[in-house]
Amino acid sequence: MTTRRFPNDFLWGTATASFQVEGAADADGRGPSIWDTFCRKPGAVRNADNGDIACDHYHRVDEDLDLVKGLGVGSYRFSVAWPRIQPTGKGPANQPGLDFYRRLVDGLQARDVEATITLYHWDLPQALQDDGGWVVRDTAERFAEYADIVARAIGDGAARWITLNEPWCSAWRGYEVGDHAPGITDVGQAAAAHHHLLLAHGLATEVLRDATPEVPVGIALNLAALRPGTDDPLDVAATLRMDGNRNRIFLDPLFRGEYPVDMLEHYAGREPGFSVVRDGDLAIISQPLDFLGVNYYSPEIIVDATRRQAAREFGYTVPTRPESHDLAAVGVLSPGAQVTQMNWEIDASGLRELLGRTSREYTDIPLYVTENGAAYDDYVGPTGEVRDGNRTEYLRAHLGAVLDAIEDGVNVVGFFEWSLLDNFEWAFGYSRRFGLVWVDFPTGTRLPKQSYDWYAETIKANAL
């Protein structure tokens, strides 16, 4: 076997998100979020699951930080719950909420693990949604105030800030597709939400640099490795439309200070849409970043929505719903593709491709893989172990792709596995397990899986 080594200063990490793990939904002054509301919408979440208890990380934080320490990671990526800090999204800070995150960052420092802090992982205070949510500019301005509160309270414990996690999901799945909170299906609102999320990132970046000038600031995007299903012009054009919505509509404003023309044309007339853009906004959005986070799980094979039957004739598996109604694009699975329990195609080459394209076309700043992992139908076997060799192989392949990208000259400096714990997987409830650690949800018992041990050994060796 060949041993491939990572750079000596490569940063290893694992990650969670507040709503998915914390629970304690009514504890210590926390206000309701849009996900608390969405979970109670009939049919929105599998099994009517919710985040009221989740992994009870709020009460078991020391136990979980010991698991983080046991992995040997250099950094733990977690997100702050805005409704825990400002229950209505505005006004003075809720001190017990700040105290929880102070305990968390102090616990990490005591274990010699860096804190990579994400300020927004989708749990918008419901009161702000009642006032218009991300469709209105005021939410971006409130986010900057919230960022300032967090930075001044716990910023001395931060190794790096991530302003937003996957704003594509917040905007387009939350306001267009409707399968994420707040569950709205309006293209014009989605486009406006998209802009205000990026504006929030820019405003928060200014605040964070003022409050904690030595702490690097970035954003985590779920960029897509997109491939046309065939060379038919319709499939190529559908893939370009998807690329505009998934990639260029973020990367162009962040790194070039402009929105792609084809996307502005596509969304023209969808109100409020991009009519919400004001003079000076793009300068705020395009402030230089210290790093970029890239979340990747699977490539996406795209065909035009009119070519479902043609795709089947090529051997693709075609889902019943399109990848995007508005973009008239359908995501398909390659013939004989291996998939995770999420029905996501497994192909690590897409990660190398995505990192390379981002580096070539947009930026040479440090790149972190801020999420990568897989859900499988894990269970505790008769020996008391969770044997998840499929997850180990998934991670092995994708870490190999990271090494490929580094050898290609891409400035990849770290990798955060998703996720530390089995947790609340949004609209799938508790039916999908991504964790390195098994969680028995009725009791909260933690059990490291075999992949936990493999990842710890890989980190210790700093090599595959």
C-alpha cells in the first residue's frame, strides 16, 4: 500500500450545527427559530420529528468535547444559535445563551482544540421571519448586530469565523423549493433572500474585523460539481443554468463584485428579486475573505427537464421531481452509481474538480473543506459495535481527492468531517445518520463508531 501524507500544518476537524444537536429548545431564554416552527408544519419533517431535544448537546457539552478531543482534531466547527443570543433577533443579548457558548469555547481551549465558529446555520429567529425574514434588508442589518454581540462576548476564543453556512439552502431551499424552513415557494422572494444573505455576510465581516481583527473571516458555500448528463445542447444549457444558481451567483459577487449577467436576466421580473440590490451593496459583499469554506458531498448530473426519457435511455436513474422547477433542470444518477442513504451519488473526483475550479477561476486564498461525510443505515450490532466501513471508505476516497487537489497546486489547508454526532437531519428528522458517533436518541447515549477510530488514526498519522 502507498502512504500519502498531508502537509504538516494541515488542519483536521469535525463539525456540528446548533439546531441539529443542541436541543434545550426552551432553556435559559432561547426564543423560537424558523426550524422550530417548520418542524410543527404537518408533513414538513419525517415522523414529525423536531429539535426540542436533538442530541441534548446543550446539557452534555463536556461529554461531547471529550469526544472531540479523542479524535485528535485541531479544530471543532460549531454554530451559534441566533435565538439563544437574541430570542427575537434584536435587542440586548440573552446572557445565559452567551454563557453556554463561553463554556463551549473555554472547554475547547482546555482541551487544546481550536474553535471554528459559524454564526448562522439556518436557525433564524422566528420573530424576524414574521417581519419578512431574509427577504427584507432589515434582517441583514440585524445579523450584523448579532455578530457584534457574539464577537465581543466570545471572540477571544475564536480561531476563525464563518459568517454563513450554505446560504444557497437558506435562500433557495427555504424560499423557492420550500423543503427547508421557512417553507416558502416563491422565486422572487428566494432571489431577494439570496442577496440579503450575502449582504449579511458582508456587514458581519466588517463587524467581526473591527471586534476581532486578528481572527480570520470566511464563508462556507455548498458549491456544486455539475456535469451535463449528455452532450445534447439542452442538457449543456440546463447545466449552465444550474451552475449559475449554485456556483456563480455566489462566487461572482464574493470575488468579482458582480452578479452573473445570465442569472440577473433569468430572474428579471421576479419580484422583489434582485431589485433589492442597492448601490454599494456589492462592495460590501466582495470585501476580501481570509479563507473560503467548501462543503461537498456528491457531484450532480444534470439534464434538461424535457429530456427525462432520453436520460433513461442513456441508463440514468431519473427522480420524479426536478432539481429545480424554475431552472427546468433535473438531477439524475449515473448508471450503476453507488449512493449514500441520502441517495447521493458517491464520486470523490467531484471534490477535486470543484476545489480546482474554485482555485483557477476565482481565488488563491486558503480553502477548507468545511463539510464532507456520508449518511448510512448504521446500527449497533450484537457485539456492541457500529461497523460503518462504508463511511470509512467514503472518507478515504474524499481525503484522497483533497490530496489530489493539493498536488494540483490548490491551496487546501484543512478538512472538517461532517458530522461528529448522529443528529437531526432537517426534513429527514432522525432517519439519517451522518455521525462518527452513534447517538441513541431515546437515551442520548454516545457510542463511537468504527469510523471514529479510523478518522482518529488518520489524523494521528497525518496520512492516508
